[in-house]
Amino acid sequence: MVGDNIQIGVYNIDEALKIAEEEGLDLVEISPNADPPVCKVVDYSKFKYDQKKKQKEIKAKAQKMVVKEIRFGPNTDEHDFNFKLKHAVNFLETGAKVKAFVHFRGRTIVFKERGEILLLKFAQQLEEYGKLEQMPKLEGKRMSVIFTPKVIKKK
């Protein structure tokens, strides 16, 4: 049993509850898997408040992943490809994920191979900046790939 950050000793449940009651506090089980289980004499509402506060801090420190999208057509020209490639490199260098997709409109769906070749070429160009999560996948009228940054830098 622990109280006020010092170890009090090993007690059975009845004695521990009696000690907590005398102090006007609650007996809270901290580590149930330990042998013997570790309990603490604390104010339970304060204990819950501190736990929520710690969870909020952990959540605030967790990095949020941003996903940027880049759209191509199956007939995207070389200049447009290079322009979008520069943007993708910039996004990956700042730590954002990049989702590149080829959108097929109308009868352009017959050019699936062009879209796949375009995305594979895009993946090859981005090889040193990001890692390809999956091969090009066709979902409805969109063929897409996702890249994750290799080195994350904060701006």
C-alpha cells in the first residue's frame, strides 16, 4: 500500500480500508496485476482528475498527421506532373502524408493503364522523400496511392 508517495507496507484489504477511512480518503487500486496488488490512499475524485489531465497532455503532445491530396487526370502533361511533384516533395518534407490520385471522367476509365503508369512514375520520383504505403488501387473512378514522409521536420 502506498500513501503520500511513500510506501506504507503490506496490509490485508480490511486493514487497508480502515487506514483509508481514518484519513477520510479512498483506497484506490493502482496496479492490480502486481503481487501483492498495489493500492494507494488518495482522494478518488482528485485521482480521476489527475488521470484525465495526464491523458489530455498525452493527446496534445501526440502529433496529428495531415494528409494532402494531389489530383491527376489520366492525360496529365509532363509540366503539370513536375509542378505537382514539387508540391508533393514540399508536403512530405514538412511531415504531411500525400495522397495522389488519378480521377477518371467519362470514357477515360478505359485508360486505367495510363493512370497506373502515372502513379508509379510519381512514386519513383518521390522515392527519396517518402515511402509508398500501397500499390495503386482503383476505387470507383479513382486510382490512388498514399505516401508517408521518411523524415519528419516541423516548421
